[in-house]
Amino acid sequence: MMGASHAVSGAAAWLFVAGTGPVTLGLIEGVDGPGLGVGAVVAAGAALLPDIDHRSGTIARSLPPLSTIAAVVTEKLSGGHRRGTHSILGLAIAMFGAVLAARIYVPIGDFGSYYVGAGIGAILLSAFAIRALELVKGRVLAWVASVSLAAIVVIFAADNWVWFPAAVAVGYAAHLIGDFITTGGIPVMWPVVIKPPKWWRKSPILSDVWKASGSLSVPLLGNAGSAREKVLVSLLTGWVVWAGAYNWIGVNLLGWAA
Ligand SMILES: [Zn+2]
């Protein structure tokens, strides 16, 4: 999947898991207010994180030279592009990091606590998302937009950051699913990578599912950037717009039809 597709799928997954989904299905009460809104942006940014293993990818180029160094180090540690960061272990490490970040806070007298770790995480991830989606032009504006976004959360939900690790996990998982359904596939159980026998690699459909590299894939979307991917991303964008209007303005864009 392409960067912007990952970002959109991360936001859509968060809105479904934390917002509209549970409410629509009547399962549990969803996260509301700033957590849902900024969580969508954070999930969009987290949906770009696995590709930090790629030195010329969107994230690596987002905040040079810091992001470039992070990309080169991750690429080395995780065994190259689409290896360690694209596995269940990679997801677990990202979740662990987000839980740790959410625990870093500074108590400010009677005003409650300021969640520094989650705040910084939210700024960085929003910056990634804003950049991948090309929502604003230029590096300075991207920073201004993400810092103001994080400031909104700090002001309106200073004590409530429980959604942060959840948004990171949902966004990250959305990326893995996105790559799993394109032809490249992902090494799900990395560092355990089992390669198929020779006869398997020669079979046309089998070798698309369990690849010579040991990666697994159900290539429903075909190659990254395919027409099918664009259709899916358009549908997901529609979902984000509908869920956004429904949750924040209270307008059901599909309601008039019923
Ligand atoms: Zn990827």
C-alpha cells in the first residue's frame, strides 16, 4: 500500500473500532470527544510507522535529519524493508512503546496532570499523517498544524490519554493488514521466517500466498498503488467523512435516505 492509503486506513480503522463501530453495533460505549478526533489523526500517523524501515519512505523524509537516522537504524535492526516492523512482534513493540509513552506525565498542582509522553507522541504521529496526506504545504505548516492539534487535546482532555496506546495499536495493525492484502505480503511471525519448498515456489497461486521470501499474503488488492487500492481508499475516505460528520457534528449523511 502507498503512504496516503495507509494513513486513511488507519484513521478509518480507529473511527470504526473506537467510535462508530461499537456504537452502531451497540457493543460498548465508544471513546468520545477529543480522543476520537485526535485519535483518528494519531492512528493515521501510526499507520505509517511500520514503513520507518525504509530510508526513502514518507516517514524517513518527514523530519530530517532525525527521521532519516531513525529509518536507517530501524532498517538495520529489523532486517530491512517489510521485515521486523511488519510482524506481530513489531506491532507488540509499537504497542509497548505507546503504553510507556502514555505513562510519562507531569502533575501540575490542582490542574491535573500533563501527559508529556503521549503529547509528544501525538505531535509526531500527527505530523506524519499530515505530511503523508499532504493536508498542508511545507514543513513549517505541518508542524504548526500538528502542534495545535495536540494542544487542543491537552486543553480539552488533559487527564484522558487512555486512547493513545489504543490508537497507535489500531493504526499500526491497519498498516500490517494493508500490506498483507497487497502482493508484497508480510513476514507475520518474524524473526521466525519459514520459506516454502521448491515445488511450492513454482506453483502460481500457492507462491502468491506463501512467498519465496517466507512472507504471507492474501493479495486481494494486487500490487501497491493498484486501481483496487484506490477504490478501497475512496470508500474508506467516505467512511471517515461520514463517521466524522456523525460523531462530531451529529449529522448522519446517510440518514436523509432512510
Ligand atoms: Zn509497509
